[in-house]
Amino acid sequence: MYDLNEAHHKNWLRAFVSVPNNTFDLCVTSPPYYNARKYGAEWDTFKSPDDWLFFCKAMVLTIAEVLKPEGVLWWNTGSGYMGGKRLSVVEKLIVEVEEQGVYMIDKIPWVKTSFLPKKYSNRPYPAWEENIIFSREPKHARYYADHVREPYAESTLKRLKYKVGNLQADEAGNFTKRKMVTPHPDGKAPANYLKLNVDTTKRDHPAPMAPELANWAIRAYSKEGDYILDPMCGVGTTLLEAQKLDRIFLGFDVNPEYVEEANRCLITT
């Protein structure tokens, strides 16, 4: 096992040989998009969407082995585009890993609140990314809704001062009796989409994960003291947010400059 609470210069596939199965509570990671950016690594050379799919499938299945049975994989991804159309490789990935016993709990779109628009001839500019929640045991996957509750709208709080109920009549024509509903003291339960900022730290990486996104994922699917993994940690966004939230963490990346930057930030933050 590697030293915890730091990033290591290692290819994830080779690194996992020394990582025991059933170790981590949560993995938050973002694999490279196909045909989108240059990452300074061997996966810049994907020859086809099927090549990318093979890589991602191997990664999801390998990560699943080192997660605890109730653990969760938060997979920030996107299909990319080619030949004027959106690729369907993410959907294929979901189907193929399910056949191997790793299941999608949900998709949580991340709608970016700021972005640099571009013009396309046949579609609007894409301003959201997919976050797929995978687990080996979906019914037992740990989710902490109270960690990510949101403030109620003022209009909701005013409405909850009065009795509420079902406004549709039953088969006999009777309306359900109304009752008072008490707002949760920590706010409302979150919906399954996120509106968050993009990364603004200007770190030396072509596609750093947004800190707000990593922070939300860690809060929603882990508690203090849990073990967090990012096998493609880049400059360490997931690790930094895990450190802020008092989790135990481990990261890997094949780019030594990214690893050095991640560890420097972990020490100085």
C-alpha cells in the first residue's frame, strides 16, 4: 500500500497492484475525454472511440475492485464529438460495465455557471458535463443527503407556513387531508443536477476538475475519516478537497509535474 494523504507518480493500472481490494469508500475522478484535449500522457493517443471505451471500461472495473462493497465511484466524463455528432461511448460504457457487475446509480449533470462559448454549425455550445455514479451494490451504496442540503427559497419557506397536501382527489372524489410540513433545519434535499462554477485557479493543467464539483461529490458520498481515491488526480483537486473535508486520500498520476504540483498544494494549503 502507498503512503496516504499524498499523490504518487504512477500509472493507475500498475499502482492498483499494490492497493488491497475493498479499501476505499469513494473514488472521485475524471478520465480524459476522447478527442478533446492533450493531457501530456499516453491516453492522448486514443486511436478511436472504441479504444477510449476499452480504456474507460478497464478503469471502472478496476476501481470497483478497490472500493468497499458499499463504496461509490463518481465518474466525471463526457462523450465528445466527432463528425458533427455526439458520440455514444458513455452510454456503451454504462451497459458494458453493468454486464460485469458494476451498476449506474444515477447521472448527475453539472451545468456550468460560466464558460467560454463557441459557435457550432449544427448545435448549441455544450455547457454541461456528466457525472455518473457507479457502485457494485447500488442498494447499499452510502449517500449522505444531509451533507449537501441547500437553502430553501424564500417562497418555499412562506408556503410551508400553511398546511400543504395532495391537490388531486382520490377515486371517491375526496381530497387528501392537508397537514403542516416542517422545513428541515439544514435545508432542502438536493436535486440530481448541479449548477457550479468551473475551475478558476489557473493551475497548470489542460482540464483540472472544478473544486466545487469535487467538494460536492466528497460531501455527498463520504463522511469524515473515509478513504478517498483519485487514480488520475492531475494537479490534485480531489485530494485538496478531501484534505479540506478531513478525509483520508490517495492519488496517482503519470505526469510527474502534476504530481509535484499536487503535493506542493497539499502542503501549502
